[in-house]
Amino acid sequence: MSRIVVALTFIIAGLLGLLIGTYVAESSKFWGVFLDHLAAAFIVVGLISISEKFLAEKEHTRQLLKYLNIHESVHHSGLHRSYIGADNADYTNIILKSKNLAIVFNDGKTWIGDRKFELLRQRLRNKSTITEVFLLRPEEEILKSIAQKTCVDGSTLEDEIERTKEKINETVRSLKSLQKESEHHGKLSIRFILYYPMYTLCLGDDEGIVSLYTTSSWKTREIPVLEIKKTDSNKSLYNFLKDDIERLRAQSDSIE
């Protein structure tokens, strides 16, 4: 940081030198030319110093990734942490500190009565927050494929459809109660989606938590969780999910 301050000082001094040189040249051509050359030298030194600073930091990052055996693609993707087990995720920071928050799940049952739901209630006391929740539309055709995947031994497909539908309806009721509580506080919108989500997602201003689903019907397996951070790369995981949310918003219906 101090190196950048010094570089900026050189540049500012150079610009002032050019300005002073213009006035001095009216009375003394020699001193005017001298100040112009000196000012130009200051500006060049300042620009070179800033360039070297950024190049050195870039090289330092590259070497650090090499020494820590971290692949650059992981660094640029914004993958911050990964582990198995959704219970290990800490949603406190992303829910309470993000101005804009998008949450995607299928039925939302695991959030109701969980600490994450209480964090949502606390979040909505902040008037500046905007929260969007996406969950499955409780229609039989959509729920049938899910029921075929989640149907447990001893229950019929129809039973599982009704069970899933009730989970969604319970989530909607709970969210609407939050919506009513937050009427004069943070904004909460609930949206129905027509597609089975490929993940559970909590996406904030500059970070996100993603829980992946299994393709098989194996329900007892703990699922992998990815914590991601926003990066400068256009191909980061954060940007991929943010773009997905924007498309999802256009392909979903708001619950009034």
C-alpha cells in the first residue's frame, strides 16, 4: 500500500510540475523546459512503480498457489471451501449481511424450524434487505418425478406426492408469516419454479453456499456442500449461479 502511495505522489508531483512549468516558461524558457522534463520523469517513475506493484502481486499469487498446491482454476472459480454434510454450513454471515439474497430449494422443509429460518426472520428486520425465495410449484405432474425418487419403502407414490406437496405448502405458510411480519421492513418475495432444482442455493452479494443433490434415490447419503466467493473472473462459480438466478426469476411466478 505504501508503494502505491509513493507512486501516486510521484504522479501528482509530475502533474503539478507540468502545470508550474507552463507558467515558468513564460518568463524563463530554460526553467520551463527543465520542469517539463522533470515532471515527465516523475510521472513515468510513478506509472512504472504502480505497474511493478500489480505485476509483483500477480506473480506472488501465482507462486503462492503453486507452493500450496492449489490449481489456478480453483482459485479463479472462487471455490472457498468444500465438505460433506449440509449441517456443517454456517449461513449466518451470508443471510444477515447480504443486501440481496436469493434462496433456492425444492420443498424447503429442512429450513422450517431450523436456525436458518430464524436468521431469515432476523434479516427481514433490516429495511434495506431484499430476499427472494424460490421453491417448487406444488403441482402433481412436477411432484410425481420427485416422489418416484424420494418414495420410501412401505409408502405409495400417491402418498409421497401428498407428503411432498404438504412440505411445500407448510414452507409457503411459514414464509408468508415472515412476509407479514416484515411488511414494513425488509422485502421478501416467494416464487414458484417449474423445474426440479439441481441444488439448494443461498446466494448473497459476494458469496454463496451450494448443496448438491444426488441423482439416485439414495436419501441417507450426506450431500456435498460448496462455499464460493465472488471473483473478478467472468467464469467463476458465483457468476454462473447469479446468471442462473436471473434466468430462473424470468421463468418463475411470484406468489401474491
